[in-house]
Amino acid sequence: MLSIEGVITAEGLVRARGIRYATASRFAEPTPVPWDGARPSERGPACPQPPSALAALVGNSVEGLSFDEHCQVLSVTAPADASGLPVMVWFHGGAYVTGSGESTKYEASLLASEGVVVVSVSYRLGVFGYLRDDLGLLDQLTALRWVRDNIASFGGDPANVTAFGQSAGADSVYALMLTDTEGLFRRAILQSAPLGTRSPERAEMTAALRAALSVDGATSVEDVLAAQVAAVAEVGPKFAPSGGMPFAPELGSVDLSAVAPRVELLVGHTADDGSPYVPSREHWEAVTELVFAGGARELAQDWAVAGGQVATYRFTWAPADAPLGSCHCMELPFLFDPDGWLGAGMLAGEEPDPVLAKTIRGVWAGFARNGMDALPSRSLEFGG
């Protein structure tokens, strides 16, 4: 048993927060930081960022956190008696401009209690991470190497790693699948990946953003963020739907034949993913299909054709008085500890159904443990 004072929780879990896995100067590639075995209990910093466009819906995802460009940290939650358990590495969403893996919204006690080791990763965002050379993606790859090299100390199996994420975090996992040449994970879960924003015009949009942004290593953080907001407002509308997520890894042409046979995939979305982004039900159904549902369906089909094993899911639960139905992010309070989601506008005063939440955590953990063999179906529905 790992008995470290101040880290063992009342639930019998080891929780280590804000472990630094890399460091980097502005606009430079990350340098791995060797782990010294320390298991700190304080949350690490979030990347500097503007306010979230979805704050009214989900709440403040960075409340109580400090901000620092040197945000390459991760947190681990594991059963105290863990030994050889499957590992789940979480990449947060936020359109590549907001959020943090250190957020209380991603508290993973209940998920870890399903018999898995959970790692939550923070990485550079916006201009800091994706204006040049996809540095945020390099941060994420460095974090996965940290997991490979160190997770056994927490009772995790480095040969049984699942990468999972939601929204931009799911898009990150998609990019990681296509760029990981080291076999850093064997399974992937994509939750509401905005794959419909991945159009051929993304390279042109990135070039336009670079032209509109005049920042360097000496520009203050405040001025970088102000310039980022102004550039996105100017450039984004010219490149819909890609402009809805202007910062993201550039992947070029995609060939799934090399990756699909070695990575088992679970991919899906919420029934009304598009509702926060448009004013009417007619339009939100169209956005759900264009940005989220259609891309998930097509990826699943292409994955199977390329020789991979794949399952899909659809999340339909919504509160009785939900203003936006089963909207983007609605599954997250079911996967992570619900206390972090109290007061979220999307829940309309209701609490997540605990039975459904237990089911979802069990399915996710089971998939991480045994892949497709653990799933009750290759086409899953989660609703109330």
C-alpha cells in the first residue's frame, strides 16, 4: 500500500496533484522533468486563458487555480492498494483556449474507485500552445511518456493505458492517435470530439491567425490574451465551422491504416451537443450533426474499414427543465465526481442520476481494463 501522509483520502485513494512533467520557455518545445517521487497535494497552475464561453452552462472550470505559462502538470488518483491496474489519462476540453486538468470538475475519486488509475493532464492553450508548432500536442505526448515511465509507482500498468477526453480533449486524443509512434496507449475514448471543425481550410485559418497576432517572448501575458481574443474575433467567423475552434493541432492528410489496428476506440456524443452554440432547436440539431455526431459516425466507420475495433455511444439524459437538452458537457458530471458540477446551468437544479453515473463509470473503466470484450454492445445508449 502507498501510505504517504497527506495524500491518502478517506475513500482509500492516493491523490497526487500538480506533478510537473515538463517545462518550456514561451513558444519552445517541452523539456521533460524527471520525477523525484514526490506526491504533492496542491493543485498545479492552469494555462493563462480568457473566460470560458460556456461558463454559464458548466460553471467556472478554473475556479481557485493559479495561472502560469509553465502549466505542464498532471494529477494522479489511484486506489491505495493499486497494483497493475489499467490507467486512464484524461485530456480536458475548452476549445483549446480554456480549462485545466487541475479543475475540481475533473475530480476522479469515483472513477478511480472502479479499479483504475486516473491521470489528468494540463497543457498549453491558445497562442501559448497552438500558434506555433503544436506545442500543446507536444506537451500531451510528453505527459504520456511520463505515464509510461512512472505510473507503476502508483500501481498502474504502463502497458494498459487508455487516453480519453471530451470536446477539444477528445480532438486531442484523435490527434495523439495519429501522431503517437511509440505505442503510448492502446485504447481511446473520444467524447463529443468536434471533428466537423477539421476541414481543409484549417491550415489557411492558422496562417491568418499568425498574421493577425504580433506577439513574442517579451509580450506580457495580458497582452497575449488580449491579442488572442481580438484575432479570434477577426479571423474565426471567416472560416466557419473551423473558426469555432481556431486553435488545434494541424494534422494534414490522415491515414488510419497504421493506427486503427493497434488502438481500440470508443467514440460518441451527447444528443444535443450543438445546442449551446446556436439560438434555436432547428439549428442546434444541425450543428450537432455537422460538428459532433456526423464526425463520430464517420470516424467509427473509417476505423472499422481500416482494420480497427470500434464501438459508439450516444448520451441522451437531460434534466426535466434543461434549457438546452442533453447538451455539450452533459455527460461529465456522470463520469467525474458530481460535487464539482453543483450549480452548473445545464443541470437546471437537478443532480445526475447516480445509477446512470455508476453505469457510465463502470463502462468506461471496463473498456480501459478489457477493451471491446467489456462492452455490452458495440452501439451504446445512455439515457434516463
